[in-house]
Amino acid sequence: MNRTVCLHALIAAAALLPLAGRAAGTAPKADRVLGRELLAELIAVDTTSDHGSTTPAAEKLARRFLDAGFPPTDVQVVGDDPRRRNLVVRLRGRGERPPILLLAHLDVVEARREDWHYDPFALTERDGYFYGRGTLDVKGGGAGLVETLLRLHRERFVPRGDYILALTAGEEDGVGNGVQWLLAHRPELIRAAYAINVDGGGPELRGGKVAVLSVETAEKIYLSYTLTVRNPGGHSSLPTADNAIVRLAKALERLSALEFPLRSNAATRGYYATLAKDYAGATAADMRAVAREPSDPAAMARLAASSPYNNAQLRTTCVPTLVEGGHAENALPQMARATINCRLLPDEDPDRVDAMLKQAIADPAVELARVAPPQSSPPSPVDPALFAQIAKVAHDMWGEIPVSPYMSAGASDSVLLRAAGMPSYVFNGIAYDVDDDRSHGQDERILVDAYYRSLEFDYRLLKAL
């Protein structure tokens, strides 16, 4: 409670700084040029798990740091898997504070050219946006960290303590996960007081303006299941009533009607209390009602129905993401399988989710199995000094906006760091429209101006910490 009161007091003090004193909100031209080069270089490397590799990206960026004069001992490309190597760079400080870990992942999800209007593996600038796979998740944030460390080094700036940059593999699918590998094999390379992970959070654009800068201190639990139906099969000219694909489809249809109970927690209540100040009318009233403890059930229902984003904040969700079945065009299917991806509220009991899924499927012939054990981690405590400094820089960049802890509906490598005892705060400086989040989707993009402003945000924050 005392830490929370202290945090609010520090943020309030930062928000009272005179707006007239704000400096320009974008990076100098030379840094914008370098930032664009770095982003284009990263987007051009196919770092998907199936047919790409993070190693060339790590090696290209390592060469940038070495050419800039970083000692070779402070620039390391590491990892056992030759296709999934990681880059770790250290900017030496004065030793007045413990190191701070700066984290981003190099890998991206699949993107097929035929699904996009632009080449997903070439940076395209069009109508004020940068398009490309990873612009938002999360090569934009990673490129920004690289540019900032190069800029600080060029200016011969020595921070109070070391900055450790880790650009890693395997975040998207967990295969050859770089953070997991570093924790297990080279923990000394990333040992730090806490981590700043750029894989989420940041300035939220609502109604065309930055309304809040969210800092993820907790995230939902990632848990996937397979639903499998098996059958002897046979010739397709002799169909039977018990078709594996049809049986699976009916189970998925029943599952689509499942809604988990609405619940709030400390992070979501604090988030909506902050956000309500930027809204009016019924929406603001519902946010305030959700922010109270206990949250108003009717207000939670209305807020959850208003957008997928709000729905994901207030309940556990499960959704089909993959389907496979059959073995020949002219044969009855012997197997049909679907993957269900669930995102559990941090205090949700996974066994209870198992039971609810089985009840919704309502068919003993459909085998339900977890893909992997769920990885939970404790929320990171609010760090008043860090949050106050974020608030000060955010004020200089965007004016009087609140900085709020929140719970991410997604998953990131921060779950691994928190489980290992390292607090992790997930945010970056790229302002994004919460209603136009194209991560993992078609024509992923970020605003050009938002990217350039993020370079300045990173620079000012890292100089201040």
C-alpha cells in the first residue's frame, strides 16, 4: 500500500510539470535515418520458426555494435541451436546501480505473401505507416533499443549502471526459447535488477490521441490444448454417421458458446480507474464501476461486450487456432484434431479450465489434452522510481497522460523472468491504436511518426535511469 501511494504521488508530481517546457517529441534526423535502416534490416530477415532463422539477424546487429566500437567481449551471439541464436550486448555503466536488462525477441510468426497487400519481409512505408512482419511484434521495439544504445555509445554517455540488451529467439512458439536458454546456461549474461521488455504495453491511442501509457506488470497464463477424434475410417464412397471431422466440428461449435466468468484483479481495476479519466458518459461510468472492489458485474459485462480487448482483460478466454484432419481426398478421416489456445487470468485454476472445457465439449470420444504445462509467474511489484521516471519522460513526449500498471492478455518472455525471480516491466514508446492491433495478422503495421518518437522516448528514459 505504501509503495502504491508513493507511486501515485510521484506520477502526480511529474504530471504537474509545465507543458511549455516540453522538448521536441521526435528523434534527430540522423537517429531517424539509422532507426529506419535498423528496422528495415530486421524486417528483411525471415525469423519465423518454420523456415527462417534468428541467427542472421543477431549476427547483423552484432556487427553494427562491433563496428561502432563496442568491445567484442560485450557483444555475444550465443545459443545451442544454430538457427535460433541470441544476441546479448552490454553497455558499461559507472556501477552506481545494478544492471537493467532490455529485452526484445527477434522471432516472428508466419506471414504468407499471398495473404498480405505488401511483402511481409520488406519494410514498406505507405500513408504514414511502416508495414512488415514484426513492425509491432516486436522488431520495431527491438530496433529502437539497438538504435538507442548505439546513440548513447556514439555520444560517449556512461549510464549510472550497465544496460544489457538481449535480443532472443523462440518467444513466439517456445522452440529454442532464448530467455529460457540464457537462464539455464548463461545466467550471468542477463543478471539484472529488473527487465524492461518492449514486447507490449506503451502509449495507447484512443480516439486519435495518447490516452495512457500502460506498463504490464502481470500477464495471463498461456495454456493450449488439443482436441482429437480418432476413427477407423474407410472408403469415402461409403460414408458413416461417425465422421471424425464432423464430430470434431460439433465439439468446436459447442466450445464456441463457452464463456468463462467475468472477474477483475488489482491490475485491471487500477487500469480501468486510470482509463476512466479519459472517457465520458456510460463508458466512463462502467470503467469506474469495474475499478471498484468488488467490481460491478453488470458493468463488467457491458465493458467486456464493448470490444475484444476489454473482454480479454476481464475473463479467461479459449479459442481454436489450428485444425487438421484426414489423410486422403477419397478416404474417411481416421483422425481430426484442433488446437485450442487459452489465456487464463493469473489466479485461474488450470484444472478448473480443464473441467469447463470437457463439460462444454460434452463428448467422451473427443480427447482433450494439454499441449504443455502452464507456466505461471508472480506479478512484478510496482517500482515507484521507475514508474515516476516513465511518467516524466511520457509527459515531455505526449503531455499530461497517466502511466498505469496493467495485465496483458497476451504472453511474453517476462513470464520466464518473473518465475526466475527477476521483476519485468513490459512497455515501449511506440504509440499504437488499441483498435488496430495487427500483431500476428495481415498487414502488420506501426505509425511512422510513432516509431520515430519512440526512439526519442527510449533515449530519454535510458539516459535518466
